[in-house]
Amino acid sequence: MKEAVILLNMGGPNNLDEVEMFLKNMFADKNILTMKSSLLRKFIGGMITFSRAEKSQDIYRKLGGKSPIVGHTKSLVKKLQQRLGNDVIVDFVMRYTPPFASEVIKKINKEEVEKIYLIPLYPQFSTTTTKSSLDDFEEHYHTEGGDATLVEIKHFFENESYNKAIVERIKEKMADAQYEDFDMIFSAHGLPQKIIDAGDVYQRHIEKHVKILKKILTDEKMKFHEIHLAYQSKVGPMKWLQPSLGDKLKSVRNRGVIIFPLAFTIDNSETDFELEIEYREIADELGFKEYRVCRCPNDSEHFIDALENIYNKMR
């Protein structure tokens, strides 16, 4: 029986011309802008896209003219393909930029695949990420007339190998330093509080994940001065999950600080620009002795182990 493993993620511009497409598609997503009226969503989404397009282009220009997410994902797919062998097709779909679900599905349908394993690359479940990506793939799959069995996983933050990948990234950044001289901040992408109040389990998954990682760090004798959770990437005037990363940085001044981007598996503009550049400037203004940002798991061997383990458990 021929099988496929499809990794799902939100995507990012492959070039500067795709920045507007990325924003437009994101803010047309009913899981992101949750108002019932499609006309209102289109209007508000258009306004947001118009107001943010130029600034977003500047961000990606500083990152080399594109998001790093696609390059890292291609490397991850290549390594996972090597691990699983030629009997399994490994590919990826992005939610808001190419490769879109429709084009990948057309390729899969030509291969007469009988079972497709969908793995959203979001460690914690959220309607804004996991549900959105799964719904998008399934909708297009049925539109394209696919008849394979779809098997999906909705979160994997408890996976042992995945958490080894996180600890490995932290150790890499702390190789020349003493843990007790640093505060550890797990920074998760924020969400509007109203989405959480509507029943999204994201915050609970984030808090549970931090608890798991605290125990692992203790077992590994990685004794940071303190370990914190904060949320980044707030936009707009509405209430978002708290504490914000900016506020958290103010409370741990005059020590070293290391940030791990908890909600991301693959580096993107929120890690390479927001954390590495914008928040570094804030940390410098606050007088931090050291400010360090961990890389995401990307294509690390531990992450490959985790994805192989997830696939085997789904079978």
C-alpha cells in the first residue's frame, strides 16, 4: 500500500512579490479573523494587508528577500524522505504561500496513494494554525477527487524526541556560559484572548509544554536562574495572551536571558527578525548583559526522529 506523509505549515513569502499574497491569504482565513460575515472579514483583512504590506516587505528584505521557512522545510523533507525510504512519499504544504495544498494534492493523486498522513508542524494545537491547515488540506483534497484515507495528528508537544530537539538547541546556545547566569524565557506566539475564551486549547498546551520542559531541564541539570513563559507578536488593540515578551524582559533585567521560540518548529520571520533583531534592541535598551535566541529544531536529527516516531504511531 503506497503512503504519503505531508507536513503542513503556515508558510512565508518565497520572494518580495509574495508578501502581499501571504498577508492577503492569512487575513482571509476564517480561523484568523473569526467574524461570521465573509464580507466584513474581506474588508478588514484588506485593510490590514494594505497597512502592513510595506512594513512586512522591509522585514523580508532584511532577511534576504524571503522567509527562511521554505528553505528549512525543504531540508527537513529531504532528510525525512531519506529516513522513511522511497516507499513513502514525503512532501509539504504551506497554508498561505506556495506550495499550496491543491498543487501538492495533484502530484499525490498521480501516484495512486492509498493513505496520507497529515502532520501539522505546530507542536501545540490551535484553531488558528493546526485546524486551519488540516481543514484547508482536506477541503482541497475532496475538491480534487482524492480517495485515499487521511490520517491526522493534532499536536506533538509531548513527544520525547521533539523535546530532545529543543533541549539540544538550548545547549548549543549555552555551550560557553553558566546556566545560573541566565533566565530562560519560552516565548510562544500570542493569540487574542477572545480566541482562547471561545475554547481554543492553545494556552493550555503551551503551559503544559513549559511544565514538561522545566522537568527535562532539571533532569539535565540545566539550572537556569529562573524559567519564564511569555507571548510575542501581538498586533492590534484587543487583549492578547499575557505576559507579553516585552513586559517579561522588563522583569528580568540585569541578567543574561536566553529565548526559545516555543510555538515554532521552523525558523521564520518571527524568530529571525522579531526575536533576533527587534527584541534584541529592546534587551540592549534594558541593559541585559547577554541576550541569546535559540534556533528552532528545523531539520535536526532529533526532530527527524520525532517525525518518524509520529508517523509510526499514526500507522
